Amino acid sequence: MIKMKHILDNNYIPLSVPQMDGNEWKYVKECLDTGWVSSVGKYVEDFEQVVARHVGRKYAVACVNGTSALHTALLSLGLKNDEEIIVPTLTFAAPANVVRYCQAYPVFIDVEKKYWQMDVLKLKDFLKKECSYKNKRLMNKHTGRRIRGIIPVHVLGHPVDMDPVMGLAAEFGLWVIEDAAESIGATYKGQKVGAIGDMGCFSFNGNKIVTAGGGGMLVTDSKELADRARYLTTQAKDDSIEYVHHEIGYNYRLTNLQAAVGVAQMEQLGKYIQVKYKIASRYEKELGNISGLTLPRQAPWVKSIWWLYTILVNGKRYGKSSRVLLKKLADKNIQARPLWHPLHSLKPFQKCYAYRIEMADYLYEEALSLPSSVKLSTKDQIKIIQAIKDEAYG
């Protein structure tokens, strides 16, 4: 956690913070002047429309955060108790948590070594060798539970190899919900992430490339799914006058104030992605020849947004482990962070099935994400690079 004294220190270089240099003040002032500050207001609809257009989807439903968008997607598709959803083990906890919210279970799949995304070869092996498919029902032989879908997570701004995922989903009758929380603006073979699966989900948390100070978005081409999602996120009101509810609903709608910020931020997305590419290019140029460091790669069929530039640190060849380097950077007022602890080994998921997890544990030990804010100055990035060079072999 960032300490408040660091936030107030002008010399502190944070990992990823928002850039507000567009129409944010103008749009928020309009909300304040008109009194439309809660979950009703024109900017909520505007935000939905601008995200839907950007992604290339017919419908979008704004939510309070990316986690609620994922939860709503599963509810809209009809996930039931004791069913299973396949998720990567190396990701933020949200996709696994929302499966458990539904009283269902995540099945954890490893990530591949080249781009650190869901390992589609292991996914294929698991589905074909460890499951049985009969009468349009895919069953996990190890747990006896029915598998209903896959949540590929486009981690660190780089898309998953989606063609094999979609092919396997079609073969076995599975849903696909793209978790694009970190990757809005990234493309896979010319398609925007979030436009490929049955549904896509985004996050607009303060550390994302564009933010609403929070917020999330669910996108789909299915009117039925969009209507269902909107119904569930607005407390499942069947009669708004008499307050009749035939189902359990959720207070998941985004506020007009946040949506106003989101609209202004989306106007800047193209520019922000260009800045991210410059940041990534400078890191690659300056760190590429340092022994013991492995730099991230971009697959030829994608365009990453380089959300967080993440390196691997081999302790023997570099001279320090990733965690020692983390502390050394912190001592110099530079924030970095490890990747997430592989989910399959965490206490809440001990009873969930995991298939051949190998690469995720290695990445967890060696990976370190570096400051990548859109507002990162050249001066500060040079300071980060020099600090990493200074610690090599020391």
C-alpha cells in the first residue's frame, strides 16, 4: 500500500496514476450545476455509448466497478451453484471471486511463458483429456461438476490468443467472458478486446489507462443479455412505482459524476495509448542489455496497450531478486510491485481444481511491474532506469 507521505512527496514516482487533462472539469461541473450526480443522468448513457462504439459492440451496461461487471455477466448468462468457470491462475482475484459469489467454482489454468497470458494449449489438454462431453454437457472428471464457461483475462494490457479459446468454447458449448479490465484499447487480430467473447468486461479504476475514479462496463452484442444485465444492476426492479422485485438485484449502477469523468477520459484514450508505447519503447531500449532482466514481448497478432511494463528479474544473473530490487526502488521513492500471487494456492480457493500450474509460480517469483503512468515524465523514467542499472550486479 502507498503511504500518504509518499503520495504527498513530489519526488515520489507512483506505479500508475490518472492523467486528467481533458474535459473532466467541464463535464463534472455540468453534473454539479444541474444536480444530476447519482446513477441517473445523461453521462451514464453517454459513457455506455462511447465504450460500445469504441469496442465495436451493440450494447454496454455501466457498473460500479470491473468486479461488478464480471459478476453481472455470470449472473446474466445463468451460472448456477456448484458449476465451474475456467480462469487463469495468474491474475487479480476478481474473476475467481465473482465465480464464488455465484456459489460456483473456478478451475485454474496456467499461463504461457512467452506473453504471460492464459495457456491455450493447456486449456485444450484439460478440456480434451480431463473432461467428458456428453449430451452437450462438459463435466470435470476430477470434481464431477459441470463446466459452463471461460474467463480469459487480458493481463497487463496484452490480449490472450483468442481464436483457440473461441474454437474450444464452440466445440464444448462454453460461454466466454473476456476480462479486459487492464486492456481497453488493445486489439487482437484487428478486433478490440471485449468484442470477441459472448461478453466483455472493463475496469475504470484509478490505476487504469482511462479512469472514472472507479467504475466498470459490460459489453455484448446480445440485447437479451444486455437487458438482463441492466435489470440486475438496478436492483431487479419490476415495477419502479410500486417497488416490486421478483428477483434479488444489485445496486451496481455507476453514478453520473463518475460517468462524466469516464466520457472525458475516453476522449483521450488514443493519445494515452501512444504515450504508453513511448514509455514501453524507452524501457525496452534502456533495459534490454542488462543481464538477468527479461523484458515483456508483444505477439505479432496483437497491439498491447502496455498497461504496466513488467520485467522478469533473475536473481543469479542480475545480482538481486525481484523482491530485493522492489525494496531498493522503494528506498529511492520509486513504486514497483510484483505480479499477483497465483490464485490456486490462496486459502479461499484451496478446494478448487487447478490444472498443471507451472509457469505462474515462476512469473510470480521473478516479475516486477514498473511505473507506467500516462503522466510519467521522461525525467522520472530515466531516474527509474538508472536506479535499475545501478542495482545490477551490486
